[in-house]
Amino acid sequence: MSDLNKRYDGMVIGAGIAGMQAALDLAEQGFQVLLVEKDPSIGGVMVGLNKVFPTLDCSSCICTPRMAEAAHHPNITIQTYTEVLNVDRNGPGFNVKLLKKPRYVDEDTCIGCSKCELECPVLVPHEFDYGLGSRRAVYIPHSNAIPQVATLDVEHCTFCGKCAKVCPADCFIYDQQPEEIEIEVGAVIVASGLQITPMGAKAEYNGDKLPNVVNPLGMERIQSSNGPYGTVLRPSDGKIPKKIAYVQCAGSRDKTIGVSYCSRVCCMYALKQALLTTHYIHGVEITIYHMDIRAFGKGYEQFYRRAMDEGIKIVKGKVAKIDETDNQDLIIRVEHLDEGGRVEEARYDMVVLSQGLMPAWKPGSALGIDVGEDGFFESVNPKIKPTLSTMEGVFLAGVSAGPKDIPDSIVEAGAAAMEAANYLQRTTKPKVTA
Amino acid sequence: MSDKKEAGTNGHAKSEGAASIKVLRDRHGGMSAEMKEYYKELNNIRKLLFDALKSGPMTVPELARKCSLKSETTMWHVMAMRRYGEVVEDKIQGDYYSYRLKEAH
Amino acid sequence: MGSRVKPGVVQELARYGGDTVPTCFNCGNCTAVCSLSKDDTTFPRKYIRYMQLGLEDKMTTSLEPWLCYYCGDCSDTCPREAEPGELMMASRRWLTSRYDWTGLSRLMYKSEAFEIFMLVLVAVVVLLLFTLPSNYGFKLLSQHPEALTTVNMEAFAPLHLTHYGDWVVAALLGFLLLSNAARMVFMVMRGSGAPLGAYITEFKEVIIHLLTQKRWSECTSNTAKHWVRHIFLVTGYATMFILVVIFLPWFQRPDANFHWTSLFGYYGTVVLLAVTLWMIADRMGKKDQIHKHSELSDWLFPLLLFLTALTGILMHAFRLLGLPMPTYVMYLIHLMVAVPMLVIEVPFGKWAHLLYRPLAVYLTAVKRHAPARLGAMAPALSRPDH
């Protein structure tokens, strides 16, 4: 299946917004770029978001054009559903070993018609909806996915064979095998992105046990018009929530869960989700419990003020416990710091845990660059050269190097691409001068 | 991805006739016991929900009560049915939507 | 009424075992996770804030540290690992030293050497009592050669003198403890505006909590063990105390014949030995949050009790075995442990909590009768960033 070249100028690991930007910026300068993505589609976390702060642009509306650009760029080759097994130094460049996971579908002939998915008898919790929605065992992740091709999840397959029978393009390859691919690259940009703090990290919140305690990315999906419910409902029983609480720093600034840093985005996404929910549900009451609101970016403080003006309640106090009532409402226990330390037990229909950002990829020896105490990749000089990893020729972009929001990730991706371009110019003869 | 496709790599399965699903099944040792259980339960729940909905639109808590299912399980399945066009929203009853089977065309 | 800020409180608290004050960022998790923290008495966060700001007045007049039983939930879940539970513990030590008018408590908590010195000093006084006077102890014994072959307590520690000694110790202990407790009441209630009647109607709280420590049972987290064994310890301790102070003529009989007081003695001894051993083992294991930061004063508590009970029962055994000299020597050792424990540790050390805790519950209840004051809690206290 490998129809890759033997050599690329640059390899970008991770095709989220940072990876796509880095690949595009490098490709625009005439370098041949391989963009590697572990998931079936490119787009990363951003393509699943509802709207972005502070502009309230539709996230997929501004993300999908980037995806399409990357997919159609003549100098970019996209390799999805592929893991990076190993990156070894070879002179100024690298020998790279990739693992292409079997889709059991021919990517080149699949026309993305979804007939197989509609015929498949198995329903599976959908990763794209953080388990709240469903997919079939053979599926196209979402309507904006690139490539628009089906993937067969063999773990959940009943081996009924219907998918191949209904396929109009005859593109199922049931005997496909995982394939190791070896290539050479001149430089590497790591944009491996984020995962959120596990929902069970803080046991007192019961985030992994109570259905109405939801994770913030799940809430993005719930709010999205193409989300699992099509409208904002709570997961336990489909009730339209009238009281929602946000628990800030639920997965950050907490040594007991090993995440002592601030994740930078949670205050803003909570404010954004809260504000939007008031637009979606008439009369909804939303309280954000926080230790302090960190609205640090351009237009962020104004956004915070706007949210308060529009009736979002901001309460100072870290929530300590979340328990469930008989009808699956939630009781949170918190000290109101601004009200003389009054301890309150308040009932909510739904609670969003503002989980923090953690690195998604821990390559260990597969990629010999240093990792900091916080788990993110270390920069040789975080102040002056933030995109340089501890290995020459390997550059960092986006959340892989530390928590950051979308604009910062994009800016950093551009910077990483520029550093990579300089490195390639220095170490190889210029490929294209035109 | 690439517009050139070399014969003998990706294309072999097509021209020489697709490998049967048996190959995949044998390679993975068939369905795991866990998966069998999951699939059986899935179909049971779906049948319960379909039968219940035949008597008219219902909210998730109503369905859950009628079918003696956990309400979050009911919710997930109703939403799955909604996604794949088997049910649609009906009226709002209080804080809940009710759902009805989509008529076959 | 404004509050005076006293710089250096943070450093001072560190000497009482509370060295994590600056680590706290005042999120309120500790207070919200605490099942005892409710209504108008919420802690630990607010008290830690007083420490950070150096509000000594607020610290000395607050009762909250005594309302905490150190289940450790707050320390387990503190996002900064600032050990709020241990800070409450340190505050109790600090408050004990504030209530104490002699200043001994402060010296003892700040210097382990001084604490040991004080214990040894009293032990030496006891030793001298048995070696110097001619009508007591070893000199008296030398006048009674027959007492060297058969045990005769009257020839070593004549009951009438011993019983006086008992009363002196009890009076000294009572005076010191009660005067300190009176200071506590005065410091805490001054200007509270609580009506006098409330002091009477709520007095039952002292008795109830002195006997049951029932607030402890309201802790949600794995504290049943601590509560139950603590109750046993208190019964054992009280039994022995009453036996020695009131029933000594029957308890310490010249002959080795059985008397019903011995039954109580056995009960007290068994309970004291078992519970203190269990406590010592737990402190060594450091598994429970409550035992992670034991200071000397926390160790002395079970250790001295254990030694008192052990030497007491050994003496009793030697006596039953008819071994005169070992009996007398063990008796002396027993007193050299028990007396310093009673006159030093009870009024000045960790033991004082036996009175301060029920008093605090009582005074908290009394305070509730005070007319409400607006702005009693300055909102500024909650804002670490301003």
C-alpha cells in the first residue's frame, strides 16, 4: 500500500491545527512535507469544537478550509491512521519508521458514500463525540473528515461481511495488514497535540462515574449542531439542562493529580461555552466556580466581562465534591470565598469539569527529545527559541510543547515551520528556488 | 493521496477479487466473548426500544421506565437511532423531547 | 474594629509544625471537602488565610482548629499539597501555647529539648522525694528491714503521704489547666456580645462532648477507628485517674489481697496498653493522613501513657509475685513517668485538648447566641491576589 516517496524534506507529526499550519507553511516554501496523523481523519481537536473564543467563529468552518488546503497542497502528502514508531538521527536528517494501521478499505478507491456504515449492524461509542454519540464498526468519523474514506474497527466487527457486499466501489480489503514504512526526512516538526486530564483523575468529582458530569470537549460536541444530540441535552436522560455548573481547575493546578500547571484555555472555553449555552437554552442558569479567572489574551478580558454582563454567575471557590441525587442531578460542595467562606451544597442538572491539557503523545525512546517535568516537550530555549526541541532538526509546535490556545498554536506552528525551513536550507541543498 | 497507484501494492485485492470476510474473521479468531456479549445486549436493547416506540412518542425517561433500562443507556441508544435516522424528535414535554419512530418511506 | 497584622506569624507557625502556610493558594477545597465545616464555622481555609495575613487577633479568638478532628480529607485532596489538616494541628499547638499564661507551653512546643528537660525535671523531683525525706521512700524503707522480704507499701510510700501527693498533683494540674482554659474563654469570648444566659443553656455541650467527642463521628472519611479507640482511651484514662485521685486507699492497699478496685485497674491498664500500642504502631506506619507529621508532642502522648500503664501493671505483677525491691523500684519509675505526664503534658501539652475541644464546641454554640454583626468576615480576607 505504501505509495510514499523514500524521502521528504520535512515530516510533521500530528495533523491538528498546529500540524496542518506547520505543514502548509513549510510546503509553501517549496519543501516536500509528509503530514502524519494517528487518527482516521486530520483536523485534530479543533475540528470537533463548536465555536472558538473570543470571536465565536464556528470552529469547523474555519478549520475545514485548512484541512482542505493541506490535503490539496501539491507539496504535502497526508498519511492518516499512521503511528510514528521511531525517529533515528541520520546525519542532519532522520530515518523514520511509521506504522500504517489497516483500515481494511482502499483509501484511493473509497468514495466516502457511507453505504457500508449505514449497513453495519454494530453501534459503538464514537471517539469523535467523546463517547456521547455513536458510530458503526465501519465508519467515516464525521462529515468534514479528510480523507472521506471508511475505516473498519476490527475490534467491534461481527465479521458479517455486509460492508463489502454493499460497497459500490468494491474497496474493502479484508486481508489488509499493518504495514511498516521506512522513510528519510530532513527535519521533524512535532505537533502531537493534547489529551484532556482523565475524567477520573480527581476521585471526589466522580467524573468517570456520573453521566451528567461531562468533559469540556464532550460539551463542545453537545453544543455542536452536528453533535451527538443535535441540541444541548444532558447525557443521563436527555433533559434540557436548566442549571449548569462549570468546575474550573478540575484538571489543572492540582498537584494531587500530577498536573500542577495552569492549562491556559479552560477559563476561556468555560466562559465561551457558558455564554453560548445561554443562547441555546432559554432561561438557563450557569455558574462558573473558579479559583481565579485567567483571561490573558487579546479580547479575552472583554469576553469575560461580556459573559458576566450576560448573566453568567462567576463564583470564587474551588469545588471539592460532586455527588449524584436519585434523579441523577448533581450536588456540588463548595466554599464561597467572597461570601465569608459560606459552605454551599448546590444542585445542578449538569456539571462540566474544566479539565486541563496534557500531552497526547509520549514517544519515550521512539523520539529522543527531552520531556519536561510537566510532561510536555522541552524547548532548548523557551524564551528566545521556543520551537527548538532538545534535538537539532526536531521542532515543536502547538500543545505538544505546552498548553496553549488556537491562535498561539498557529503562530507557533508558523515559527516552527520557519525554523525547520532554515534548518533544511542549512543542511541540504535548496530543493526549489522558484 | 497520490494519484499514481502502482499495481501489485494497493490494487491487488481489487483486480484479483476481494478477500472474503472469512480471512479477517480467521485472522482475528472471530468475535471475542466480550464482543459477542456486547452485540447481543445491543440488539436486545434496540428491540426493546423499537417495540416500545411503536406505541407512540416517548421521552427518554419514559422509555427507560417502560423498558426497565438504565436511563443513560436508553439515552445513548435513542441518540444512536436518531443519528442513523431511525427516530426523530417529536414534541417537547416539559424539559424533555419526546422521540418517535421515523416512518419508513 | 480593625485587625492588627503581625508579621512573622508564618515563621512562628512553622516552629509549631505548620510550615506549609505559604504554599496555600486559598482555593477553598479544604473547607468544601470537610464534612465538619458548615454553617458559620468553616475551616481550614479561612484560618490558614488568617495565618498568611498575620492576623494574630483572629487566630487567637477563633475556635475552628479545635473543631477539626484531622480526618485528613483536606490534606489528601489539597491541590497545592499544603497540608491543611496539619496546619490545623499546628494551630492547635499554637493556640495551646497562647492560652497558657505561664509561657511554658510556648517554650515546650518551640523546643523539643526544653520539653524533655521539663519532663526530666519533674521526674527528678519525684526521684528526690523518694530519696531525701526520712519518712518516705528509700530512707523509710531502710527503717523497715522486714519490708525487704515481704512487700509492704506502707514501708515505702505510706498511703496518707502518697494520697496528699496525689491531691497536690491533681490540684496543680487542675489549677494550671483550668486557669489556661479560663484564659481561652476570656480571649475567645471578649467582645463577642453573647448573652450570659447562653453560657448556661449551652453548658451541656461541654459535658456531652467531653464524654463522647461525638463530632468526630461526623467526619466522613475513615475516622471511625480513631474515634472508637479514642473513646476507649478516654475511659481507660479517666478510670485510672479516678482510682488514683479518689480511691487510692483501696486501690493501693498495703496487702496484695483482691479488692474490686483492681477490676477497674485491670480494665484501665488493658485499654491504655492496647490503644497506645495501636496508636504508636499507626504513627510509625504513617499510613493515615493524621499520622504523617507527628511531632514530639504527638509521640509523647501515647508513649508516656503506654509507659505509665506498663510500669503500673509491672509493679502490680511484682507485688503479686512477692518481689519487694522490684515492686518499690517499679513504683518509683511509674511515678517518674506519670507525674511529669500529668503536671507537664496535661496543662501545657497535647493533652490539654481534652478540655479545649469540648470547650470550643461549647463556646461556638454560645457565640451563636450573639447578635449578628454585619461584615463580621471581612471580604478582603478571601482575596489572596489583592
